[in-house]
Amino acid sequence: MKYIITGATGHLGSQIFNELIKLVPSADVTAGVHTVTKAKHIADAGSNVVPIDFMVEGSLISAFNNKDVLIYVPSKSHDSYSRVTELENVIKAAQRAKVRHILAMGFIADQVNNPFDLSAFYGYLPRRLASSKISYTIVRNGLYADSLVPYLPELIERGNVIYPMKDQALSFISLGDSSKAFAKVAATKSLLKNGKIYTLTQDRNYTMPELAQVLSEVSGEKLGYAPVTLEEFANLYNEGNEGHMLSSMYDAGGRGLLNVVSDDYQTVMGHKATSLPDFLKANYQK
């Protein structure tokens, strides 16, 4: 089969590429990227690199032609409208290029009552794919555990986890585990089922006091839980105008909408996802 991955130089897309070429010939994988000069390592691995612009349908059709499986990793835009527009272009191009199957990235914040800024996109994604008449599979991720690693020194300095989560829990998955599962689904006919939605999480979730305990054990520093308000969180982390988006995610979390736990990772990979303590111990340097 012939594959194309969008966002192949991004955080998740690059790791999916690296895992996929362990399972299929690299010559069968094409990387769709915004900036071709950033993808020399992909070409060096024996894969084709093509430029794509999600807002230019012609570039998408050209990239998608003669591809069996489109692995769709959305761009990092911060609002649902932009992402829905992008998705519409992707689907129309895939239809015209006669792509056989779309494997798309989802997120657990896709409920109809979820206040997360990007929830509308993640809720729209399965509905729109279902109406596209293209065979599709969705892989929904929990929150990326990776973001905790660079954040931990700040939390140590504060002495507390500060997420505005009330008494609710969060579910995590690592980028590494997510990419392995994506690649395995893409390369395995029996897993690449039309209409199938896999949810990738570790085997438990964490309330904020529980998260503080894990971070304390990993860092060797005592952390408590002292949440700021949603407004304070938005103001603290508004670099790149991301503050409202981030606070809206924790608004969702505080309503119990980001606590799902699934065994789909084990179904796909044959073993459990890396636990949060094990992941942090392997990646955090004191």
C-alpha cells in the first residue's frame, strides 16, 4: 500500500513516520510537509517528500494522488473554524484523488458539551468522515504526557501543580506510544477498519493530587496541589495567544470530560501503554 502522512515534520507526524517505516518499505511512504527544506532526513530515509498547503486544494490533490492510506495529522491552528476548513479541503482533495482510506488523529475532548476551544473540530471530525463516503479510522489521543517534562521545573519552583481541575482527573498518553499505535493501525489491515475509533490512554487517570504525588516521586521535590483560576491560567500561559485555548481545555477537564481510560492501546499493540511514572522517570533529568 502507498501511504501519505500530513504534518510529517511535526511532533506527532514525525514520530508516526519513523514508526511506520519500521513496518512498511520507506519507499511506500510519502511525507506531506509545509516546508520541504525541513524534511531532508525523510528523503534521506528513502521516502518521497511533497509540499502541501491545507488551504490550497490543488496541492492536496497532487499530494494525495495514487495513495491508498492518508494519515491525517491536523495543523496546529488554535480555533475550530480553521481546522474544520482545513478538514473540508482535505476530504474534498481525498475524494478527488480517490484515496482509499483516511486514518485521522482525534482527541478525547470531542463531547457535545465540551467547552474546549477545539472541541467543535474534534466532534465534527468523525461525523464529517462518516459522511465522506471514504473508508476511515480515527485514533483519539489522551493528553500528551510529554508536555509535563519541560513544565516540571516550573511546578517545582511553584511547589504545586496549578491546573484548574477541581477534583477531576486527566488521562495521558505519550507521543511515542501514540505514534507506535498509529503506525501499527496503518500497517495492519485487520486494525484499519472502516468506522473504527481507537482511544489511546494509559491504563489509569490522575486527579491533581495524584499527579502531584507522581511528579514529587519523579523529581524528588515535594509538590502539592494549589489550582489557579481559569482566568489566571489563561493569563499565565498566553504566549502565542494560546492562553484561552489552554484554559478552556482545563475547563473541560474540571467538568470530568478528559478522564476517559481505554484498553485500546493494548488491543492494538499487545501490551499496555507506558505508565506515567515510568515515562517521566525515563524522560525527566533532575
